[in-house]
Amino acid sequence: MQLTLITVVNALILSSMYILVALGFALLFSIMGILNFAHGAIYMVSGYICYQLAVEWGLNQWISLLLSVIIIGGFGLFLEKYCFRPFFGNLKRTIIVCIAIIIILETTVNVTVGTLVRSLPAFVPGILMAGFVSVSAEKLVTFIIGGSLLAAMVSFIKKTKLGQQMQAVSQNTEGAALQGISAHRISALACALACGLAAVAGCLMGAIFNLSPFMGGHMLLKALELVILGGIGSIGGIFFAGVLIGTLDATLPLFIGGAASEAIGLGVIIIFLLFRPQGFFGREAG
């Protein structure tokens, strides 16, 4: 019973964090047509910023998380205006820009912090007991925050005026412009939101797992898996794929150790895409 509950909690945490990062990645792709391969590096840097503020400078950990999200959100505005906007519509150049951003961010962390593994203190220390079953308060709070943010993002996109404008730009940029919608303003908002979501995930995951300069690569892979498996352009598909991949990542290590569990999970996804290349709810990835 204890092992089952821990596995379920781990699956929920991984699913919510994967979806947070993948949702931001999908927003940029849908609205700006950008495959932001630097998204994982942004996720990584946010964890280190929170560590610097909370551990090195002694700020309250929740305030550090909020400041990290604000800083990374502002960095998203900078990226959109000076790195992505000048190459709008040119996929090859934006990919080169993203690779350059990855190198700059990872090198900066290596030079300033070093390669030693670090870990953020728990945001909510302690264990919650329910009869004979116990669960980490940190993990439960992480899932609650992740789930609440996901629900808020879906509500924002579907029910607010700005969210509807984002959908309009993603469907037809020229048509949206004819209706008086500023594509640049919507793109900037999407980039800030995407980076902010990645920042929340980076800070929360940094408290559960370790921080390393290369942790972004793993999360980027998960984001790509969710977007492709869920179906290009499908938010509902991202949620479904996130739950599936999060469950696989939480369950397979119980039976198969090491990198084999990761390889098997990826193999399952590849086999599925061979029979359904458009993913669960989208069009074909190719």
C-alpha cells in the first residue's frame, strides 16, 4: 500500500511538471512557429536562480521562487524581442539561435556555479501521515501547485480575451492581424508565460531532485515526447501524454533499473507513433 501510494504521488508530480514545461514549449510552437530547444536550459537556469536567492542570499524560499519566475518571465520577453522576432518565420535560423542560447546558459552556469550537483531545500518539509500511509509534504504541495497552474493556464487560454487572441494568432497570424490583434504582443506574452511555467517546474523539481547544469536536456526530451505523442497543436493531447509518460517514468524504475527504464519508455512511444504518427489528438508530426 505504501509503495503504491508513493508511486502514484511520483507519477502525479512527474506528469504535472512535464505538462508545465511541454505546455510552454507547445505555446511557442503554435503561436510563433518556434521549436525552442533552449526551453530545457531555461528550466535549468530557473532552478539555479532560486538556489542562489534562497540558499546563497538567504531569502525566503517562496519569495525566491516568485522572483525566479519573474526574472525568467522577463528573460522570455527579452528572447522574444531580440532573439526570436528578428528571425520570425525562419525555422533554421531560430534553431541556431536556440542552440546558441543553450550553450550560453549552460556555460554561464558552469563558469559561475561549477559542475557540482546542488539541491534546493524542501519548500514544505515534513511527512504527512494518514493511518499507516505516509507521503512527503513537499511532493504533495508540488503536485497541488502544478495542477493548479495547469488548470489556470487552460482557463486563461480558453476563457479570457488574451487567451482567445493567442488561439487566433496560432491559427492564422495574418487573419488575426486584420482583426487588430498585435502578433508581436501576443508572441511576447506567450514567450513570457512559457518561460514562467518552465521556471516554476525548475524550482519545484530542484527541491525534489538535484540541480545540475545539464538537467535541462532530460526535461526538453520529455517536452518533445509530450508534444509529439499528444499531437502537434493539441493541448488536450499534451495532458493525456503527460499522464502516460509520467506514469511510465514513475512505475518502470520499480521493475527495471538504470537507463533501461528510460529506454523502454521511449521505445513504447516510438512503437505507438509508428502506428499513429499524428499522436493521440493531433495531426501528423512530420
